[in-house]
Amino acid sequence: MSTTTDTPPASTGSTGARKGGNPAAVLASVGGQNLSLIGALVVVLALFGALNDNYLSISNLQVIAEAATITGLLAVVQTVVIICGGLDISVGSQAGVASVVSAMAFTSAGSNALAGMAAAVGTGVLIGILNGLVIVYGRVNPTIATLAGLAAYKGLAQLISNGRAQGYVLNDDVFVFLGRGKIAGLPVMVWILIVTALAVHLLLKYTDIGRNVYAIGGNDTAARLAGININKYLVAVYALIGTVAAVAGILLTARTGSGQPTSGSEGLELKAITAAALGGCALKGGKGGIGGTLLAVALLGCLENGLTVEGINFFWQNVAQGALLVIAVVIQQRRSGERAIGLPA
């Protein structure tokens, strides 16, 4: 069964191409979408670097990387579910629930970090499975199901926390290491994103599971006729989202020092979807990849930090995110050649 991926296969027609000596082959392997993102990222870095001498400093670049980590984790799993033909609008609320649970369980267990993290991950898995079951067996559209989840999980986080930050974890070495530690000069949070993104990339690109995910998103009828258990895959994908959203919630707790029911997780779903769309994910499924998503996360992070450094009103950041999402979808529609709604063919 053929599937659609984000990176075309490298040409094998010449020795130069195989050895990487053919510039056209190298550019083709990177992909036009990724090249556009790299170009936009360079422009943003150059622009804000010229406006502010400290923007390109090592310390500020680390700040950008740390701030983008939680968005990056959610964008990685959002990429998987979009490729599979679904969507999850509730990832930010899921992270908020996990953040509160991790801090409250940490406190209840006598400042036991592992207990807090285990409780958060367990909660995330259950929420993800619940989303998957509602979508598959309730036959509810993924957008509607997870839109309901966005409200429900946000309310749950506020209920169990009484709407306030919970616990204090910065007296624990494990949480401090996660939120502020470094390995080989890079923040631990960034390493967690790198490892997660690499694992998901390898899963999608080099395993039967990944090929089946692309097949389901590309043509679910053909995938079903080929013997793929679509229901099982969808539940598993949403369980994966819940798991990674829980990790993002734990990192949010470690970064802020307490469990946050809404602060820090508000708007993460929009950022994750925007990054996936900018990275080349077709919102109808069957196309996308982790590399493009990470480039889009970096672009959004650099843009957000640059606007903040320049003292531009925070609300303009939301305007920019919305505009970028619309631009990404318009580009996808133009490339697909699909007829615009209400216009003649």
C-alpha cells in the first residue's frame, strides 16, 4: 500500500545524488515546505537580531528553546493525529489537568516526585483513551469531541484545584532538574523534546505502525480493506496524545514551580495546531512530518520572543498565530488544487 509522507525519496539515478553531491537532490530531500520555514526562521532571527543586540545571545536563545518545549511536545503528537485524519483541540487542557495532578499527588505522597509524575501520566493516558473511545465508538467528529474535551478538562483542572495553583515543587531535586537542569549545555526540557520528537519520527517513518497511520489518514476506506484495524489505531493515537500532554503538564509544573490549572496551558492547542499546519500537515490527513513541525515550533517561538522583547502588545501574538494558521491552510489548499468553496471550478 502506498502512503503519503512529508519527504520525497532520494533519487537513486546517479552516484552524485547517492553521495549527496547533487544540490537538487539535497534540496528535494529537505522539501519545499521545510525550506520555506527555514527561510522564514532566518528572516525572523535576522530582523529581531538587528532590532535588539541581546536577541541572538545564548541566554535568550535558551529562553526561546525552553519556552517552545511544551508547545513542541504537543505539536509533535498533534502532527501524528492530524496525519491519521483526526484532530485534538483539548491538548492544552489535558496539560493543565496533568500539571495540577502532578503537583497535588506530589504533595499528597510526601513530596514524592515519582508519585506525582506517575499520577499525571496515568491521568493523561486515561483522558487520551476516553477521547479515542468517544470518537470511535460514540462516532463523534474528532473536532467536536475534543472541543468538548477542551471545556471539560479545563473545568476539571479548575475543580480539583479550586482554580488556584497547587503545591510547590521547587524544593524537590527531580522537579528542579527537569525545569532548570542542563545536559551538555542544553536544558533538560529541550532534551525531552528532542528524544520525543526523534522517537515519533522513527515510528512514523520506519515502522509498519507509521505506514498504517499515513494510510488511515490518506484513505481510510482503502486502509480498512487492507486489514488495518482503524479503531484500534485511533484509540492508540489519542492515548499517545494524552501521555505526551501529561509529560508537557509535568514540565509546566517543573518550570513554574506549582500545578497550573490554566496559566501556562491556555492557548497551547492553537499553537500546536498552527505548528503542525505550518510544518506541512494536511488537515485532511495522510501528509506531514515531525521535521517540518519542529521548524514551525522554532519559528513561532522566535517570533513570540521577538515580539515580547520589543515590547509589542501580547494580543498581537495571538493575531500573528491566527494569521499564520490561515496562511498555512491557504497554501495547502492552493497546492492541493482543490476547488474553493462557493467558487466555480
